[in-house]
Amino acid sequence: MSSVDGLMKKHDGFTTTLEAQREKITTLEQLCQALLAQDHYASEQIKSRCDGVLDRMSRVIQTTESRRLKLLESRSYQQFLCNIYEVLNIEGRTVYGVRRNAC
């Protein structure tokens, strides 16, 4: 169970970093819009690069959310297993021939 908790802490740290990057991306997007509104000579390149950054950020956010959900599911499953092992230990049974400690 502690390995899942460790992964959750790392994931939370990454999410915090991602939020900081999101603010920078918002500023970048605003600058992009301002340059496009001024008909900047490199408007096509600016729009293309800005769209690329926004697309990548969107994919990272989606992947991050998917990972968070998987970690939560894993934590629930690990808790379920811990509960089973605890009940079996209380009953004096062994699991797979080995006595397990409660999680």
C-alpha cells in the first residue's frame, strides 16, 4: 500500500508543477493572440507553434487525469487486499501458504 501512496505523492507533485506551467501557457496564449491581432509578419508560425503547445498541454492534462484515476483504483484494490489479509490473519489462516501481516 505504501508504494501506491508514494506514487500518489509523486503524482500530486507533478500536478502542482503542471498547474504552474498552465499559468505560463495562459500567458503565452494571450501573447499569441495579441501578436495575431496586430497582424504580425510571422502570424502563421506563431499560430502554429501556439497551437502545438496548447495541444501538447491538453494531452498532458488528459494523461495526468487518467494516471490519477488509475492510481486511485490501485489504492482501492490494495486496500481491499489488505482487508482480506487482515481478516484471514484474524481467522488464523495463511494466504498462499504464507502468513501475511496486515497492511
